[in-house]
Amino acid sequence: MDNPKDEIFNKRIQDKIYTLFSTMAYPVRIRILNLLSTGKYTVMEIAEQMDMTQSAVSHQLKLLRESNLVKFVKVGNKKYYELADEHIYEIYRLAVEHVKEEMNYE
């Protein structure tokens, strides 16, 4: 951080990190990320698993997509949602591990 350019760069990174964590920090989105950490699902499958309307799930997935936390793969006329990449899985996994450790949860 000795270089002033690094500070500007770091501010941009900080803003992206803030967006990432603030998007993740909503309980319904955490549940969706948890489900997607196990595989690919359609909106209907997510809605059924979470006892939510498809519209509500679609809205949450849109926000997660805009923050590059999830993506979809089209197979025929169906869209299957999954975590955007291994980094998102790892961030989620580490957060769960941290909380469990803090709670002395086995």
C-alpha cells in the first residue's frame, strides 16, 4: 500500500468485496447458496426445496447472478443454476466452517 495506485486499486477491490458479502448476507440467499453448494437446480427445484414461490426464488437468483455468485447452464429449455465457480464454494464453505468452529459445533 506504499504506492498511491495500490490504494485506488484496493478501494475498488474493497467495494467488490463489500458487494459480494452484502449480497451473501441475506438469510434466503444463504439458504440458496447452501443448496447450490450440493449441485445444479432449476428455479422450480429450488422453490420446492425451500418452500418458496418460483417468483421469489427468481428474484433472489437475479441478485446472486448480478454479484457473480451464481450462474446458470441451459439444457434444452431448462436453466440449471449453480455456484459461479470454485471460489464461491470455498468462500461459503469457509464461512460455514468458521461459524461451526466458533459455536463448537461438530
